[in-house]
Amino acid sequence: METCGFHDGNIFNFLETRYYDAARHDINRSLQMHSSLVKRLSQERELQGHQGCVNSVAWNSTGSLLISGSDDTRMNIWSYSGRKLLHSIETGHSANIFCAKFIPETSDELVVSGAGDAEVRLFNLSRLSGRGLDDNVIPPLALFQCHSKRVKKLAVEVGNPNMVWSASEDGTLRQHDLREGSSCPPAGSSPQECRNVLLDLRYGAKRSLADPPKLTLALKSCDISASRPHLLLVGGSDAFARLYDRRMLPPLTSCRKRMSPPPCVNYFCPMHLSERGRSGLHLTHVTFSPSGDEVLLSYSGEHVYLMNVNHAGGSGMQYTTGDASKLMSFTPILNGLELQPPQSDAYKSSFRFRNNVASTIKKCRKLLQFADKCLEEGENIFNGIEACNEVLDGHGHDISPALRHDCLCTRASLLLKRKWKNDVHMAIRDCYGARRIDNSSFRALYYTSEAFSLLGKHKEALDFAVAAQSVASSNSEITEWLENMKKNLAQAEAERANKANDGVPRSESRSGRALSLSDILYRSEATSDASQDGPTEREDSDYDEELELDFETSISGDEERDIEPNTLHGSLNLRIHRRGDSSRETSCTNGSCGSPSSSHYDRTPYQPETVIDMKQRFIGHCNVGTDIKQASFLGERGEYVASGSDDGRWFIWEKQTGRLIKVLLGDEAVVNCVQCHPFDCAVATSGIDNTIKIWTPTASVPSIVDGGSAGPETSNVLEAMDSNQRRLSHNREVILPFELLERFRMHEFTEGTLHPLECAQT
């Protein structure tokens, strides 16, 4: 909402404070990404020098240099001050470079790359001294070939020039000590195999919070805290990011024997994603905030979420499997306490009547009135929700319980009207919060019933409808709603009974029914939250048979481009095992890798861990088409959050409230990488295009879109975001093993070069 200021205040006030209060050392840090500057961000320069998609960009510690890695297997070094290419290194990688970094404390001479050929390569830039751009072939200073699958992310430690960490889809995170050797043997070279596995997560993935880890966690991202370097964050092919303390991990090992996953300090996952058990849900990027107190998670097919590292927000930020079920059932008592109706404003303590707090409350009431008007008119739903976000997340500590209750109920109803992905779950959370204030709240009970009805949970919807009627028995609307809920439940039970009676016996299913390609490859995600979040019924989930199927697939990579697609033909042998049968996974790239004590899970009942829940959600973008999409903090204090999107835009939100502040057009197809300059108000982005864009506050007019009110990309931003949300909700969920899907995408079944747009699928 343009009429509501951002929480970093007026930039002129900051400048005046800097003039009169020289003792404050954080003024410049506050000014780096001030909202008045962010709203003027515009593309200043386009850096050209790659011949393929740019999958990685990173600044050096001083911000004087930028390094990039591309599908063309080159690493480029750029000058920030001159905005020009300094070096273009032929790395020798045989596949796409996914990550490139400067090694700290080496005078920016050492750089490292990780790629799809499963290799990590170290280079010394001083060897390029005196050479021209065309003379760029230098041998690697070190070559690490111990991974067996693609290296997706590298991590370095501030102040440590001796270590590099690599995360791979083979399920291991390895620690490379640059002092111990200049290379390591390829995976499978058993006698001299290096012992550098810091995390073995080949039995680390979880399908849901209640399930023990059994499957390979294909690592997609990792990060090391700048403020506490012993903390390590990883994310991969399930819904849970994991925080490890390197001081508590076992000694480095080889990968010759699969190990049980080590215990982690914390799990991070939004509650509504923890029990879905969907194979397609995974993380594409994880990162620490500059202070190290928060983490940011970006999900494929989902949104970006913010969490507290130390769950400083209170016990409400943590949950277990039992806590997740609390939102799904009606109880007259919440958290063991009989809750009372909300206090009136008259009971507020006297200090709240100070002028600044009184003006804040007045502003919050106006925002709530605006949101109620949006709800009543059924228009401008997005801004109505952002008005509620401003009240609840921006001033939640200053408002009364009564005002908070009303705002929660209003936001819940607005979310139910908008119906973007997970809006129904967010509405249930808001209603639960409102019931904690007033357990007899008619609005909270009624909206909860409506939310469960949208999810297809008819029994729960009926329970809350009955509770709402008991509160307002004379309300004709709730009486009619209650009757509808009874009919829906009866119809659902009848359909379930008919399905059970008409079901094909399992023995007939094995021999008498041919499985179609769509049965094997895909399970359709519903067009609403109902099937996204409802229970999944799997048929024939415990059989073991071998199938041969013919396939035909397009590798054009971008349906919107006018490029003649290539087509593959061939056959594929599939063996479908029982889900969760880890004893079948007895093979390993490096030889005899057995189960990590197969009886471990049999003897000891699995106790689900405590998980840290979301603190904030950032929505509007789309993360479906690529597997390297980043979400990043902007500024030295991390006041803003940014992410690329599949629609060629990149989005900036205010961290505190999740409020959208800026949308910029950054690529013809997809923006993947967003990296903020260490000190300046400047951002580097890259994606499917062969170029890197540099963004600075050079626009003449502040605006929520790039280029001000006259920019060509100002055509309805809300329409673009709505399109992104439809794409998130309609994407098809793949149920084939992840490794097999990657082979389809990387076309390992045929020989030849990769399609130039194939990086959109990586």
C-alpha cells in the first residue's frame, strides 16, 4: 500500500540522525537498502561475456569484484567499479557450473567452482596476470572428484582461506581442506579414496515429519553462518532444512559405508508443509541472515519462508506432529487454558497512551477499516491482506488483544477469498490465533469451518460449524452453512463407501490392470488447496514389479519460445519398489555400501523431532521451472528479502511484514540468482539469459515496479502475481525417483549436447 510508509522511516530523518549522532555506527548500514532507494532500483548495466545461462553470481568480501559461473563452463571475473569483464576462465568442467566463489583471505586470488560433472575445481587468478581475455586457459590448482553426482552449492567461511564445503545430489556434504592435497581421486577409486565426508545424508531424507529419514537427501544448497561459523545449514530434496553444529559432528569419513544421518541442532519447515509427504516438494536454496539469527528457505513449487534460528519468537515458533493436529480439530480449551473474551481497550496500561503509541493505534485502526472495506466490497483483496500484515506484523506489540483478534479474523476471510497457494492454511493459522484470544469467537469458528471445507476436510468443517452455531444460534447464515456441511460430509462418506465396494482387489490389480504412463509418472496436483493438502491415497503401494515403457519427451525447455523442440525416443526399464524399503538400497557408487544398520529403525521407535515453524511468508513469485532459484537477504542488516521468478521478474519484500515493495523485470525467461552488494545499494541478478544485470537506485521516479510509472513492465503486477500463483497450484507432481527424473532432464539416455534452454530444468 503506497499510503503506508515502510518501517525504516524517512531517509531525511536518517541523514539528520547521522549528522547529530556520530556515535551510531549502524546508520550507513541502515541507508544501504533504505526503502526510498529500493523503490528507485532500476537496471543500470548489462554485463555480457557468457555464452550460456548464468547459474551463479557472488561478490568478493569488499564488493570490488563479481564472479559468475555459467552453462558455458566458464567462470568470469567482473570489475564492479568499471562494470567490465576482467577474466574469463576456461575451467575444464564438462557440465554446467552451478556455483562459483571467492576464497576468503586470499587477496581474491583463489576462486572455486562446482559443476554438474560432480567436480570441484580451485583456480589461482594470479596465473592470469598479464594475459589478455583470449588467453584464459589455466590448469586448476586443485581438483576434487570425490562426488558421484552434481555439485549444486559451495560454501566458504569468513576469515578461513583453507576450507571449502561442497553440497551434492549424491547426499553428501564434503569438507575440502586446501592444505592437505591438491586433488582427490574420482569416486570409486577405492584404495586412495579421500575421507572428507562431513555429512552423510544418503539415508537422511524424510517424506513427512512423522516418518524417519530413509531416503537419499539430494543436497541442493548449503550455507555457513557469518556470525557463528560453526553453524551449517543444508537443504535438499525434502521439505526440511537442517541446522548442524560442526563442533558436534563425527569425524570426517569416506563414503564407502553409508552412515546414519547425524543429529542436527534444528529442523526448519512451515507446519503446513511438514505432513504432506509429497516427493516433489523440495528446497532450492537456504541461507543465513547477515546477523545469523534468521534463515531463509526457498521451495520448489512453493513460497519463500523466514524462520528464527533460535526460535526466539517463543514456543509458538516450534511444533511437533501433535501440534500440527491441533489446528485440525475443535477443542473448547486451547493450550490447556480456558480462554476468556478479549479485553477492551480500556484495560490497556497507561504507558500505551503516549503520543507515539496512540498514533500507531490510530493508524492500525484505519488500516483495519480499509481491510474490512476490501472484504465487504470483494475487491482489492491483495492490498487488504497487506494492510492486515502491516497491523499484525508491523505493530503487533502495540495493539490491544481485541484489535489483534479483529485483524486476524479479517485477514483470514480475505485469504479465503484470494485462494492463492496455501492461503487456506494461513487462514486456519489466523483463526487459531484469534481463538487463542477469544475461544468463543464466531468469526474465527465460522472461517475455520469454511477453510476446512475448501480443503475437503468435511468432518472438521462440520465440527467447527457446530461450534459456530452454538455461539450464534439465531444466525440464519450459520444454520444454512451447517446444513451444507452435513450434506457434504454425507456425500463424501457415500463416495468413499462406493469406492471401497467398487475397488479392484490387489491381486487383480497386479495382473489384470495395465498402468498408463500418467499412472507411473505423475500424480496431478489439484487446482485448489483441497488436494494439495488433503490425505494422499496411493494404490498398489507395496508391490514390486518391473515395467518397460516407451517414452517420448520434448526438451525445448521453454514452451513460450518459438524454437523447434528436439524429441527423444527410447525405452526405459523401471523397477518399482515398496515405498520406504531402505533395505533394497544396497548399492553404492564406491562399492559395498550397506544399510546403516538395517535394524536401527526396527528396534527403536522413531521419535519425530521438534521443528521450527515459519515466521514470515513471501509470495508473488513462481519457483517451479528451475532447481537453483535463490532467495536472498538484501542489505547488511537484511531488512529486505528478494527472490527470482519463473516469469522473468524478481521480487523484493519487506522482511518484517512480508509486504511487497518492488517488482523488476530481470530476464526474458527466468531469474535464478539475486545477490546484494556487500556495502552499496546495488544488486546483481542472473538467469536463463547469457547476461548479468546490475541494479542501482537510478530510476527517476520511485515505484513498486521497475522504471517508475512509465515503465513497460507496469502492466498489472497483481495480474502477474496471480498468474504465478496459478502456476504454482497447477504444477504436476512427479512421483518417479528423483535421480531418474534428473536423467530425463539431463538426457543421459542419448548422446549429444545440451539444449541451450535446458538450464531452465536444472
